[in-house]
Amino acid sequence: MINNLKQKLKESAFSVLPVTFIVLGICLFFVQIPGSEIVKFVISSVLLLIGIALFSMGADMSMMPIGQSIAASLTKSKKLLLLFLSCSVMGLIITIAEPDLTVLANQVPTINKWLFVMSVGIGVGLCFLLGTIRIIFKIPFHIILTIGYILVFILMFFVSKNFWALSFDASGVTTGAISVPFIMSFCLGISAMRGGNSSEEDGFGLVAICSLGPILSVLILGIFIKDITITGATTIIESGYDSMARLFGTSLISSLKDVALVLLPILAIFLIFQLTIIKLPKTQIYKILIGVLYTYIGIVLFMVGVNVGFSSLGRMIGEKLMESQFNYLIYPISFVLGYIIVLAEPAVHILTSQVAFVSGNTIRKKILGRSLSIGVGLSLTIATLRAVLNINIMWFILPIFALSLILSFYNPKLFTAVAFDAGGIASGPMSATFLLPFVAGIASIATGNAISGAFGTVALIASTPILVIQILGAIAKYTRDKTAKQAAFGKKITILEYDY
């Protein structure tokens, strides 16, 4: 246990410390930030480092076994109706408990909050069901994605443009740090029980299909609601050392409640299955419960850190950079921030580890991590560009998804599934609490409208990594095919020479 924690702390340090040093460098050399904000940021970085390590260890001990054991028990029962009903309910419950979704719903006052949350939850539940059906009946992943996004593009013609960015943002916020490990492990559990040569390829993609649900459900909601107004999340910026303890205390209480709301439904579902179908030994149950506790403490520390030390600082850096003599550096700084900060997303560690394990290390953890970093770096650069020039976000998102879908017909299935899963995972808490305020700060100075300038940033962060990893897959496939042809050609020449 101690050795495992040390390893997780080491991995977490490699993710968090680069972010800390880059942000501190920006504060020291390019913009003037109050000392109290820097102290808050340093304390928050320490909380992130510890939180990610505990979360990662807890997820290995609890979230992954819970998802896989539920999937295995449902598959073994051979009761498809029970399996399908359970998938729909789990998708709904996990989604409506997601705190980030409630935050997004509060930004759209013209739609009833619970109508919005339930619509997105139903969308995720149905897509959770669809993803499970895909695995069981071996439906090609790219076919479902293509049909799904064609429906998305068709629905866009019947709704207000304000719903476009809102629907993609809703997709980004539903894939939280806790729900992602559960969904991924459930998918891997179903594919493993089904067996077959393609079980590894089918072990990914459920996160991507679940991310499709919110887009469709919000667009369908937009058919009945003609237009919306968007207010933006409230960010309270308090400077001074006196308010620091109060901010950390308030955030701690809020995070304890929010994280519990997400974890308790998953734990309740597991206990119901444990008492009725699974019936794991007591030693394994104790280990899972300890893992849940580690997960809970880890995410609470993580959320306190990002909410207190990162959110206000992100907006402050964006504003002051635009006002400073170094405003011409806003684009390279945006790329570096995006490149580095995605590595601190808790769910990214789960994805890269699972992909490396399932692919037999043919898709290496480091390569996938760098691809994600490049994708998010490009996302933030594009988000900054459109915030400064006031360009409609869909001019970027639609071509990115169109190219990604085209590549899905060429690329290996595993690459495509991983790429679309990665898109949902990249748009996690760090994106919502640091990168989004950063772009809002830039937009507030550049155009005077922080809300419209920043809205859709989460959607962009969720889309660009998909294309980058798809391009990586296309290069890998081209290289492999070329090597195979050269090997075959060389063999043929040798035989001919021998015969001659």
C-alpha cells in the first residue's frame, strides 16, 4: 500500500509540478498578480498533487473493480432486459449527480434547471444503453458515431445557434473524474465477458457514445425552446490573506457534499448488485470500500484546489496578459498552458493506463499523453483566437468532428474508440475551472463580452484531441502498412534471387 502510494505521488508530481512552475513563471515574468493569489495557488497545487495520487490509487481499488464486477454479473445473468435497464438507470443516475452539469444548467436561466439536467441525464442513459448494445452485438463503433453526429448536424438546422455551443459544452461536463473510470471499467468488463478477438477494441468507446447523448438531448430540447440567454458562471475573486481560510473552508464543505452526491449513487448501485447478484468475498468488499474512501478524499482535495487556487487566477492571468505589453504572447502561452494542464486531469491517468494495458503497450502511455496535450494545447490556442476575433465557435468544431469521423473509417478501431473517449476525458475539472476562466479573462478585455467569448471553450477542448489522436492513428496505420509492404516485397525479391 505504501509503495503504491509513493508511486502514485511520483506520477502525480510529474503531472502537477509542470503546471505549477509554468503558471508561477507567467505570474513572475509577464503579469503582476497579488501575493495572496500566488500563495493560494501554491497551496492548491499541493492539494492537487495529493488529491490526484489518492484518487488514482482509490480508482484502481474501487471504481475499476465496481464497474467490471457489475458488468460481469449482468453479462453472466444472460438477462438482456435486466442488463439494458440497468445501463439506462446507471447512466441517468451518474449524470444527474454530476456537479459540473448543475453549474452549467445555472448559466442558462431561461431553461428550468431540472428540465435541463434530466434531459441530459436521459440522453446519457440512452447512449449508455446504446454503447452496451454495440459491444454485445459487435456493431462497429464508427458506424454509431457517424450516424449520431449526422443526426447532430441535422438537428442544428432546427434550433437557435445559442444551443450549438451549449449542447457540446453539456457533453464535456458530463464526463467527470469519477464517472469516467466507472464507465470505462464497465465497458471493459462487458467486452471481456463477451470475449472474441475484438474484445480489446470494443473495450473503449463507451465514454464517447455517452458524450454524444447530451449533445442530442440538448438539441432536441432546443426544438421546443426557441431561444435562450446565457449568463455565465459566477466567479468570486477575493484577494487578501484574511479571506484565504474562509475560501478554502467554504470550498471544502461544498466539495465534500458535491463529491458525495456523485460517489453515493455508484456505491449504492454496487451494494445492490453485491447483495443480489455479485456476492464478492468480504476481503474484496473491504478493499473496495477503502478504495472508495481514497477516491472520495482525493477528489475532494482536488476540487478544493482547483476551485480556490485555479479559477480566479485563470481569469486574472487572462485579463492581465491582454492588458500587458506581452499580449502578443497570448497564443503561445495558451498552447503551453493547454499542453501542460491536461496532464493534471485525474481521468487522463486512468485512460492512458488502461489503453497501454489493453493494447499490450502498442499504444504507449507517454505517446497518448503527449497527443492529448497537443490536442488541448491547440484547443486553447483556437479558443483564444476566437475569443479575440469574436468568431463563432462552430466554424472550428464542425470541421474537426467531420474530419475525425472521416478518419474513423480508415483508422484501426482501437485508435478511433480511444480518440473519442479521450475527447470527453480531456474536458474535465481543470478545463472548467482554469482554462475556461482564462479564456473569459481574455475575451473580457478583447471584446468586452467574457460570456460569449468563453462559451464553447469546453466543447473545443473536448473535440480537438479527438482529431489529433485520429491523425496519430492514421500515421501509425500508414507506417505499419508501408513496413508490411516493404517486408513482403523484400521477401519476394529474396525468393526470386534464390530461384534465379
